[in-house]
Amino acid sequence: MIGRLTGSLLEKQPPHILLDVQGVGYELDAPMSTFYRLPALGESVTLHTHMVVREDAQLLYAFAEKRERELFRELIRLNGVGPKLALALMSGLEADELIRAVQAQDTSALVRVPGVGKKTAERLLIELRDRFKAWEALPGSLKPLASGGGVAAAASQSSDAVSALIALGYKPQEASRAVAAVEEEGMSSEELIRRALKGIV
């Protein structure tokens, strides 16, 4: 099993990452909570990984912190929750928001995530309640994995944000509207996605 990778960031198009590790390019999928913290292209980054082996594919999922990876592993143990839905949950809600939603049994927070209806949300909250008893919501915001700049053109940032939302399961029109509603000059695609996700009800 591959548990951690350190390498140069070659591509980042949510939810996909391409990481160059000593000449080998690893394709990884990551939740938006990890994307928000990625450095600029070409910079070095260390990611914690979870490997899924299927008959038709070997898939790697990447996380900024071990805590995020543990959350992902808890989610995919649940009935009816595969890696795609787990990433959507972790993209629509920060880890601490998800933990607080479970502790408060708040279905409204979960139903905002594509693919999660009211019945699914209620079932997930019940199943996660016992699993999350030992988890605590940690105060403070997540730190970036590395410093790094480089601001692309606004049109490109907007397009990347819309593509990311579509990849997470939102309809194209819904994604475009959500990004347009929060877009401001100079915003990165990560910030656009973060604000758009919070604005989608």
C-alpha cells in the first residue's frame, strides 16, 4: 500500500492531482479541503494517501493531513458510501463542519452535497454518530501545505472553479451560477470553489 507521497506538483484540476515523484507521475484524487492548501505548480508537496484496488483500476486518494485520510476511511466503511461520495462530502464540508454536523445530527448540512438526499443524510448521521464520538472539531483554520503564488487569468480561474464543481457532481448550470454569484476580481480558483460551495443550497 502507498501511504504517503512527496513530490513536485505537476497538475491540479479538481478533483485530480498529478504528482511527480522522482520521475514517476502519480495520478491522485483529492477533496477540496486538500486542494485549498496545495502550493503552486512545480513546488514540492507531501500528501497522505489511501489506495483502492479494484478489478479494473488501482486508485490513489490524497489528503493534506492524516486526520483527513482517517475521516475518508471512516466514510467509505459506511454502507452505500464509495470514494466518490466520500470526496464529495469532504469537499462540501470541512472536516470539522462534518464532525459538528454529525454531533448535532444536522441533516441540512449534508443534503447540500450532490448525491445526498434527506434519507441518505439521516442514515449517514446515525451511522457516523457512534464512529465520531472520539473525534473532536479542532478550532482554527487549516494552514497551506506550502507557500506559493502565481495568479492565472480571471477567466481561467472561473472556468477551473466551474469544472471542479461539475466534477463534484453539480449540474453545469448550477455550477456556473454558483461561481458567478461569488466571483470577485483577483480570487483564486480555490477561493471561488470554497465560496461557491458555501453558497449552494
